[in-house]
Amino acid sequence: MTNSSKPTDYNSSPHPNFGEENFELIAKDGMKGWFDQGFTWLVYTFAAITVAVLFVMSWIIFQEARPAIAKFGIEFLWEQDWDVNNEVFGALPYIYGTIISSAIAILFAFPIGLAIALVTSENFLLPAVQTTLAFIVQLIAAIPSVIVGLWGVFIFIPVLLPLQKWLANYFGWIPLFNTTEPFGTNMLTAGIILAIMILPTMAAISRDVLLAIPKELRSSSMALGSTRWETIFRVLLPAGFSGIVSAAMLSLGRALGETMAVTMVIGNSSQISASLLDPAYTIPSVIANEFAEADPGLHIGALTYLGLVLFGVTLAVNIVAVLLVQWVRQKNS
């Protein structure tokens, strides 16, 4: 019995180019995979470098602040005396000034910035007018802070001073406006100047968030009979809540760390006062004013300790913002 079967030729194929095309596709997929993996590791590397730089900065600041930390400890946060000659330092007036001025700034900037974002993202105006308005608002972010400070000293304070005197005369019975004679350089002026400086950040990011919301949500809301304002308040703002909160926190972070403009208009007084018409001080301002002439040792340590406190305040604000966004998401889900 003869075996008529022929040996299998593994190199033969009904389509001569089939194997070659497969090899080319596999090679391309392999190269693409290598590129994707390399880019992923590159992104991870840069992210790790960013985190490492943050930790290194924190460690350096902590090392420079160790003399003040060792002497004053946690009591540094609520002590009010700042006497360089006797080496007695307390951070409370500067923490108070930083938080209150930033709170005033975000109180003004949040509604105005959100209103600008709505006007420039929805069909309230002509497209050309919307684009021009958004561009003008963003130009404010390009103005150097020292220029804003000079504008505040020579233009804004003379304009605002009559209003401050009127508030002191007629509403002086309210602790917020209780002062003997306002001079223009005070907490209220600094808060409004900060609001002007952080307004572009609040408006631009909120506008991008609103523009990123799918148009189908607007159309569906309108189709169900909602008015424009009902769509804005019941659909758009809840949908963009996390992005709007992020914009507010970024704006607040800049307000907490602003230096030159605040230094020029806040009055630089280390006395704590409930009145917004009295001079005050902030952490960045006192560091800018005293660091260049500070003596090595405890004075430098106290100023660096203030910087560490400012870092902690900013970090706490961002943590609260993240928790707030997560809580709202869980509530709406």
C-alpha cells in the first residue's frame, strides 16, 4: 500500500504576500507598543519628579524653620507678638490677615467670575462680543502684580476712600466697619485688589468647564420646557460643579500666596482688628518685607516657619476642596 500523501510545505501559502504583510503589521504594532509604553513611563517619571521636588522644597523649608520650631513649637501659631529685637515671634496676625484677605477676594471673585463665564459661554451676546470680553478678562492675568499694586495705590485707593469713610461714618456700629479714620490702605482694599487679580483665573477656567459640557444637556433641558435660567441653574452648574470648585480653589491658592500688590495696599500692621477698614498684614507680605534684612538664626527661622504655615494652609484648602467635590458627587449619584 503506497502512501500518496506529500510532505507538508510550511513555507507555501495560497497568498504569497500573506506572511510578509502579517510580519509588517506585527512589527508596526510592536513599535507602537514600545512608543506607548515609553511615553507612559516618561509621564510617570515627570510626575514623580514633580512630587519629589515638592517634598524636597518642603524638607528644605522645614530645615530652615527648625530653630523657630524648636523654640516656639505649635504656640507660634496663636502668639500675636512679633518683636525682632527681643526675638519674640508669633504668627497669628499674619495668618489672620492672609485668610481674611483671601476670603474677601474669593467672595468677590467667585460670583463675578462665574457670571463672566456664563456670559461668555452661553448665547447671551454676539460671538464676537463674547470672544472679545473673554480675551479682555484674561489680559488681566498678564499684568504684573507690582503694576496692579501701583494702580491700587494711585488710582483705586483714592476712588475707594470716600466709600470707606462713608461706611465708617454710617455703619461704624458694625465691627466690620468700626474704625477711627480709614486711610485707604487696609484689609478691604487688599481683598478687592486680590479679587481683581484672581478674577481671570476664576472666569477662564469656569468658562472652559461650561464649554466642555455636552450640548445635548442644554438641548434636552430646553426640549423638556425649561427656560434658559432653569437650564443654567439646574443642569449646567450642577454638571460643572467640580470644575467650578477647582477654579475657585486655584484662584484662592493664588490669593493666599500673592505678595507685592497686597504689600502695597494692605497697610502692613501686625495688629489684629475685626474692622476691614484697619491696616493688616499677610504672611507673604511680612516675608517680602523682612527676609532681605533678617538676621541668620531665629529671625530667618521664624520667617521660614511662616512660609511653612502658608504651605500648610494652602494644602488644607485644596484637601477641603477635594473632599467637597467627592461629597457632592456621592450625594448626586
